[in-house]
Amino acid sequence: MVTQEQRRRQLAREKFLRQQQRRTSARRKARMRNAAIASVLGVILIGSVALYTTGVVLGDDDDKTNAGAEVTPSASAPSKAPDPCDKPAEGKVKTQTWKKEPAMTVDKSAKYTMKLATTCGDIDLALKADAAPHTVNSFDFLAGKGYFDHTKCHRLTTEGIYVLQCGDPTAQGNGGPGYNIPDENLKDKSLKDNVYPAGTVAMANTGQPDSGGSQFFLVYQDSQLPPSYTPFGTVSKEGMTVLKKIASAGAQPADPTTGNTAPNATVVIDKATVSKS
């Protein structure tokens, strides 16, 4: 016959076992839940890293041939604003590439300007031939070959940094002229506290030293960036008005393949010319 004390102990053991089972079950469910959360976060983080490192001010797909891609944060927009720009002029993008940097012909003591006649308005740039001679020489060469004509400005960033990126004939963020130019002017007095001020024109790159090609970006609002991108010019007051019009139209959601956040505005460089004075 089971005594009252034995019965009490038996009930206590059963209660203890039930508690242990509940705790074990709870821990198992927690592990499964945490694993699921970690999996989702992993996808998000991987996606974020991919967007951050794909294409530009922004790695690229081919360091040798696509020297213009730069590493920058991408941005997205919940809705598409009306296109404030005109239709592009008729013409085809040129795809010629060169094996080496063009011979130096730029006069470092002269003043150079670059006019980007775009579908959204003219953007005039004052170039710094004395501080970035290789960069200005390359742009003089490429513009003379019509390399920039009919190309799209393929990226607009609206979060973290505020730039419009152009100069890629593929409009994918991985195109370039086939050669690289060295980094220059990285200690420009305009770059203070790792800020590229509004109106700066700078080179995109692959994230590696001396990997600039043809891609460049125009800063429409002060942007926090490491001093790794050659500043080689400034945008005119009238050009800033055009830039801000483009920026106000916003950017499209990031392309899942390239990571690009293209501007809602159809920004095409109908004609690019460099002039010496």
C-alpha cells in the first residue's frame, strides 16, 4: 500500500518531469525561432552588402575592363515621380575601348571646362587640370571621342550620400574605357572631415587604388565619404539647379541584379564637350 508520503513524492517527481519537458520544448522552439530569424537576417544583411558593393561611388564585375564602377550605398524610392526631363537626342552610344591611358596633352596651367548637355538641362563643370591632370586629360580625350554622348546617368543615391553617377556607356555600373587612371587630389582643401561638399565632381572607382575609368559622380548635397575618390571639378550654379531638379524626382528601387538605383528622371548626356581657355 502506497503511503501518503510516497504519493506526495511521486506527484512531486511527475510535476518536476512535466516542468523539465516544458522547458526542453520551450528551448527547442526558441532555437528554431532564432534560427529562422537568423536566416532572414542573413538574407537581409547579404542583400544589403550586395547593394553596397555592387557596381559604383560604388566592386565591379571585371576589374580589368570595367574600371569605372564605384562602391556606394544605394537608395530606393517608394513611388515614381513624374519625369522632369526631355527625350534624348537621336544617336547611339559608342563602345570603343583603349588599352592604355591616353598620352598627356593637358596644359596644367590652363583652365578647362566641361559642358554636359543633358536631357534635363546643361550642367557646366569647372575642371581642376592643375590638381588632377591625368583625370582632366582623360576626360578631354574621351569627350573628344564622343565617348560620353548618348549615355545615361545610371545611378542616383538619395540616402546616406547624395550623388548622381554618370560616365558608363553600359548604364549598368560596370563599364569603362578599358584603361585606368591614377587617383589624384585626394587632399583637396575642399574635402573636410570626410565630406564631399555639394557641387563636387569626383571619380568613381572599384574600391581599389588607381582604378578610376570613365565613371564619375556629381554631388548635389554634402555627402560623407572617405577621401578615396578623385575630386576633379565643381558644378556651376546653374548646373546645381539642374542636379537638384533631377534629385527631386527621386530614385527607383534598387535593381536586384546590379544594385543600381536609377534616377526617375531620364538623365541622358546628349553631348559632352571639354573646352580650354
